[in-house]
Amino acid sequence: ARRRYTIGAWAVLYLVVGYTALGIAHVADLPWVAALSIKGCVMSITYAVFDVQVMGHGDVLPPVGAAVAGAIGYTAAALAFVTWRVRRAEHAGMGGG
């Protein structure tokens, strides 16, 4: 049952929150809001690394600085969550050793 909740939470974060942020960024003309989208962060960083300019692209991409900050934030949150889960399992006596 926990696996379903985890997959559901990931889907909500990636699809609902991410695409909502991209939509708000597009409508309000606030590109930094797109940094709340994992897709927006990855695309912005990738375009900057490979020096790609896409004309007429429908998505609003965050500035590279905001995208890097968003990616760092997502990574830090994921590592904190994993650390919390491992410590909780450790205290419950799981994992041996």
C-alpha cells in the first residue's frame, strides 16, 4: 500500500504541481515560477549546457539560475526524505546489521 502512495505522491508532484507551475509561469509571464517544475528545471539546464536556442517553443522555461536552485532544492528534499525513511526503518529494527 505504501508503494502506491509513494507513486501517487510522485505523480501529483511531477504532473499536477509541475504543469500548474508551467501554466502559471506562461500566463503570468513569470518565468522563475517554472522552476517549481522538474521538467522546466531539467530543460532549462540542458538548453544552457548545450547552448540550444529553441524558437517558438510553447513552454516557458525558468532562468538558468532559478532552474539550478530548483534542482538543488528538489535534490535536497529527496535526500532528506530518504534519510528520514532510512532512520525510521533503522529505529524499527529493519535492515539487520
